Amino acid sequence: MISYQKNNLPLVVMCGRTNVGKSTLFNCLIEKKQALVSTIAGTTRDSNLGIVEWSSSAFELVDTAGIIDWRYLLTKKIADNDIDAQTQKQARSYLDKADLILFIVDTKSGLLPEDKEIAAALKKSEIYNKKVMLIANKVDNFRASSEAAQFNKLNLGEPIAISAASSMGTGDLLDIIIERIDKTKKNKKYVDDANEKTISACIVGKPNVGKSSLLNAILGYERVIVSPIAHTTREPQNTDLIYKNKKITLIDTAGISKQGTKGKGLEKPGILKH
């Protein structure tokens, strides 16, 4: 019988419109190049999960797909089943479970109408409104930190200025996250027993052979997005489970094709190096 590897850590979920640097921040905080980073909007589809350890505490961090329509945050049921709708449905499911929500905005682009709409939706929701923390990303130096002040108009508190690309301000951000997390959970430290043998099973194959469907079937829930469109999966997705008292990490990978680096501007879309 399969059971799921649970760490009982607080859940911190990042959200925001596309291309504000969520995946770059995710990689920075978990200290791994796990999420695929690109200047192309909508690169992230399946949510990325990782563990962040800081100051004798730890939490689980989730990088979600960019919010493409604020209505997805308030709609009770998303009827469509295309790729965009599935990404939004998955993002919202993590936001619903979050202990803390990091709303990421882009200082270089400035305050856009999409930011205002998402902020309004977060404040309107009884589930989200008390969990939101505003993060102003892409502040390259302290002299530019004043540019983050424009986001005070969102009425989500003082924006925390950072640069995910250079790691500037991320230590202070982690301190604040730990303070904000529920005190009943914050002192729980993630312990990864290096002596415990983990079986890693990688699901590989051509695009559209059913790799993601197989992963979901094994797990018994929709962990990754499934679509008949080739290259729906863009980056490896790790999922831990327990089977017959053995820890197994299943890795769903992007389809391997002869096109290699010709994937619509994405660098090596078929394989993400770690």
C-alpha cells in the first residue's frame, strides 16, 4: 500500500502574475536549480515543491504558475480543462492550503493593472486575506529599494524589497517568513536522514506517451498536469512516497525529443540539469 511522505512543515506558497521571478526566488531559497527559469511568460506549469531550512526552522515552499486571471482565485469551480485552466486550478489548490502566501511583484515593470487585480482578489478572499505577504522582487541594489514604495498602493502592508537573482534581501525575507509562520509549527525542523536509503525512479520517454498520467495513477491524485499537447511537462517533478516501508522518489520528466534546444525559446526544454 502506498502512503505519502509527509513532513508536517508549514506551507509557504508563492503567487503573482507571470514573469515576476517566482521560479528564480524558489531556486534561490531552496538553494537548488530545480525550477525552470525563462523570460517567456507562462514557463512554469506544474507547481514546484521544495524544503527551505533557516534559523533552526524549516518550511515547505511551493512555486506556482503565474496567475493569468484574478477570477481564478475567487471562482469556486474552474470548468475548463485546458492547460491554462489546469495550471490555475493547481495553483489555487496550494493557495487554499497555505499557511503563508508570498505575493510577488516586479519592481522593474512597476505596478501593473494585473497586480492590482490579483491583490484585490487576495484581499477579498476570506481564505487568503490574512496570509498574504507582499514581496517586491528585482530590486538590484539598495538605492533602487525606494522603487518598491509604489506597491504600498496595494494596501497589503510594506513591500519587502529583494532581488532573487542576486539573493539581496533574501536573508531578511527568510527571517520575516519564520516570524510570520504559525508558532505552533515554526520550530519543527525538517530532518532528511542521509542514512535512509531512498529509491529514485525516473519516468522517461518521448512526449505524449503518458508519463504524467502514469505518475498520477500511481499516486492516486492529480499531482501533475495531463494534456494531449506535447511538451506539457517542462521540468522534472519529484514526489516522495512510502511503499512497503521503503521511501521512493518518483520523478516525472519532460518528454525527450530530437528537437533538443528548439523548444520555443526555452533552453533544453526536454531535460533540466540539476
